[in-house]
Amino acid sequence: MMKMWKLAAMSTVAIGMLATSFTTAYAGTAKTASVSGKTIGFADSTLTNPYFVALQKGVDSEAKKYGLKVINDNANNDDSTQLNQVEDLIQQHVSVILLNPVDSQSLSSAVKAANSAGIPVITLDRSVNSGKVATFIASDSVLAGKMAAQELIKALHGKGTVVELQGILGESAEIDREQGFDKEIATAPGIKVVAKQSANFDRATAMNVMQNILQAHPTINGVFAQNDEMALGALEAIQQAGKKNIKVVGIDGEQEAINDVNKGTMYADIAQQPTEEGVLGIDYAVKLLKGQKIPSKVNSPLHLVTKGSKFKGF
Amino acid sequence: MDWVRKYRLGPLIGFVILFIVLSILSSQFLTFDNLRNVALQTTVNALLSVGMTFVILTSGIDLSVGSTLALSSAIAAQLMVSHVNVALACIVGVVIGGLAGALNGLLVSYGNLAPFIVTLGTQQLFRGLTEVYTQGMPIYNLPTSFTDFGTGTVLGIPIPVILAAIMFIAGWIVLRKTVIGRKIYALGGNLKVAHLAGIKVKRYLVWVYVACGVLAALGGLVLTARLGSAESTAGTGYELNAITAVVLGGTSLLGGEGSVIGTLIGALILGVIDDGLNLLNVNSFWQDAVTGLIILIAILLDRKKSR
């Protein structure tokens, strides 16, 4: 049995990877025999954001289950770095590329390069504008914005003034979350969005912006922050201003925000599940390797977190 | 207009005009609470720009301050959550900042390398070390004895503002009233001449960068205390804010000319712009353009007056 293993591994991977097949074979089971030892390239956009750290954790842990080897790349949010990294992955003849693109436009050429090398690409969290993608795994940002609006409407019983903190203008998450939120909040005629300002998805910026907004609108009732980092910055500003009863809703599912929801300082969080997203990435990569058909879009689940929920963030 | 030139009043005039315009446009601008917010929000950039003024006066530049801020505050915060004494953790943070500055200074002076390149490299190095150290995760649940330092007030004035004020006064005294200050100006004038004049050029340069690193670490402690958490991305791009404040304040990028008072006004101009744009709920898409325009007008104003 062990010999068959090694033979299978040798025929599919480069000689340099032989060493890994020994270790992975040890962890493998008969069920995963067909993919064990293969290499997946994972090009992550950044590791300075907990979300993408969790994404990588999901990829790594699930890959281990299947005995897959993962080459992790971190592009530090730079598109040309990522382009080079994807080209390197192609050179190394990885079996599947998981791509969390820094930029939807500029990484299209990386996907096309993989296409012509015959290596399938799965995009995670964000996708690309052109090139052939085997499947795109992400949570629905428009839906997340909509759910956040529903929570605020519920929290304020359909009446009051709210503030919207926008992310980095032009990023797809910002555009989609805003679209979902704005459309849904408009269905509550008693709720007025009195200020809409960008805080670049950044906590420190959000704290300052929120402080300033509280000067202009001292009696607001709710805040929608397009991500948790900004929600946490806004909470800090609200607490320091001594304000009570301002309902804050964020998106992402960061552990720190979940803690605040459970403490009652934050009203609700629309949690994405990046670890789950990474796990799905590997699962669908394995399906591809086994020659199975996969859908072109996979929705990673969203989770509404309210006080007392047992949900664990990232 | 000679007196405007003599006393370098360009930046101040720009600031006053901006102040008056915002007071007219927004009824909330000219309130004690709001002005206190502006002062508080300016402290981090103010601390960074005092150090940056020193460096730029020697005709250098320090692009690594944002990363130094992140590295020193991450280490201090991690020590705090590991139950190390808060004061000790802060001191370690400041020492880390000083060491980071010393590395810059040594490479610039004894290594004889261009400050732009050196600090571009250390910017990446320090940011990378921060990422490795934090693994990209925020460090939170900091002790209240520390966060109180970011949110507390003395006689209604926020503690960080008092800290920044002390640093400005110290910077002003060093530059204007001491031999060291005169030598720093001389360094920016002409390194060779300064050397011939018997100034220990290299040693002074190292200490200037150490001071810049220490101030960046202090800025990091203020930011962390205000936020209640340290993040690996903290301070990204702050070097440009600091350089902008210094230049807005009339300090020459060629060195040898300028003052910390100008820098203070420059930092306040930036703080007031951010605050005003939020108060007026200016469309987010327009904010960068408006900020850029105001900065250009302020610089033009200074140039015209001082010609």
C-alpha cells in the first residue's frame, strides 16, 4: 500500500516534492488517496488584516486533512507583487491556484496566464473581471449590507437618525455593502441617514471621523459601519463621548466585535466566515482534482450575530 | 509685507483663514468640545511631525515613522496584555522607537547612505517585523490604567494633548535656545561646512533620528491608548501626514530652515481640515480632492508671502 502511494505521488508531482509525500502519506487515508501529495498555490492579498489571516488558516487546516501541500503567498495588498507570485505558482506547476485578488482588474491577467498554462483558478472573497475562473467563493456583500440595515431598523423600531461609515471608496466590498444597506434602509421612512463619511475600513480613522460626526449630530441613534474595524473605532469614539444607546452594527465577524455584541456595547454584527471560506476553497479544489463538476459561484455563509449567540469570530 | 516674511507668518495666516471659514460654515466648529477633539486628533501627527522637523532640518527624511509607531506600540501592548507593568511596557515601547531611530541614524551617517533610501527600507523592515510579531491580529483588552492615558483629561485638556504640547515646547527650546539646535540647523545648511566647523556631524545625525524614533513611539502609545488596541496596520501612511505638516509649516525640504512652531500650525491645519470635512458631511468622493486643494493653497500662500 505504501509503495502504491509513493508511485502515485511520484507520477503526479515534481521530484522535489517527494519528501512531502512521505509526510502527507502518513496523515492521509484511503479516501483522500487521489489528491494527497498534490500542491495547491494560495495567493492571499494581505496578512495584516485578521480576515485574510483567518482565510489562510482555513485553507491550511483543510489542506492538511486531504494531505495537500499548500504554497502560501502574501502580496501585501500590492497587485504587481501578486501578479509575480501567481506567475511563480504557474512556474511551479501547482495543481490548483486559490486566488484572493488584490485588485479585480489587474489580476485578470494573472488568471489568464494560469488559464493558458492549464491550471484551474478558484477565486476567494473577491474575483476578477476577466479570465476563466473555476468558481468564485465569497459571501454576498449586498446581502450583508441589507442584513445590517434590517438590524438597525429593528433596533430603532423604524425611527431615528443613523450614520454610515464607508470603507475604501471604489472597493467592491464598499460599493456592494453600501448598495445593500442604502436600498434596505430606504424602506424605513422613519429612518434618516444624516451623515455618510469614509473611514477607509480603518479603526483609528473611524474613531476620529465618528468623533467629528458626533459633534455635528450629537443625537444620532444608530451607526452602520461597513466593517468591524470601523465599528470598533466608532464604538471607542461613542464611549469616550459618554453617549449611550447608539446602536452600532458592523460587518465581518471579528472576535473583538463579537465580544462587544455579547457585552451589549455593539448591537449586532453580520459575520462572514473567512475560515469557512478557506475551507470551501480547498473542498472545491479537491472536487476539481477529482474531476467533478462545480458551480461557478459558491456563497460562503453569512451569520447574524446578536447578543447571547454562541458564534465564534475570527 | 516684510514682517510676514520676517516672522514667517504665511502658515499662521493660512490657518486663521481656514479657521474663520469653518466657523462660518459650521455652527458646531467653534465649540470647546469640537476644538478639543481637533487637538486630540492632531496629537499623533503632531508628535510624529516634531521629530520629522528635526530630521528634515538636517536635510534628511524619515519614511519609517509610521512603521516604527506600529512596531513599538505592538510590543508595548503585547507586554501589557502579558501583565507587565504598564509604565515599564511604555518605556520598552519608547526604547524600541529609539533603537529603530538609531538604526536609521547609523545607516545614514556612518553608512553614508541617502536617508530616503535607508528609511524606505526600514519602513518595510519595521512593518514586516510588526506583522510577524502580531501575526496580523489586533492586540486588545489593554489595561484601563493605560487606556485612561489616552482618554483622560487634566483640567478639561486631554492628556495626549498635554504630552504633545510638552514635546513641542521641548523641541522649540532645543532648536532655538541650545547649542545643539544651532548645530542641527548647521547640518542642514551644509554637511561639509558643518564638519569643517568642528561639529561632530555623524553623532548629531544619529541622535536626530533617535529623537524621531522616540517621538514616533510616543505617537504610537497615544494612538494605542486612544483606540484601546494595537494593530499591525497602525500608522500606515502617517509619514506623509507628518511630512505634509512640516512642509505646510514652512520648513524647507532642503534643510537648514524652518521651525517647530510652523510645524505645529501645519499639523493643526491638517487636523482642522479633516474635522471640518466631517462636520460639513462633505461627500466622501470629494474629500481627498478638497484636502489636496487646501494644502496647495496654503503652500502657495506661504511662498508668495515669503518671497
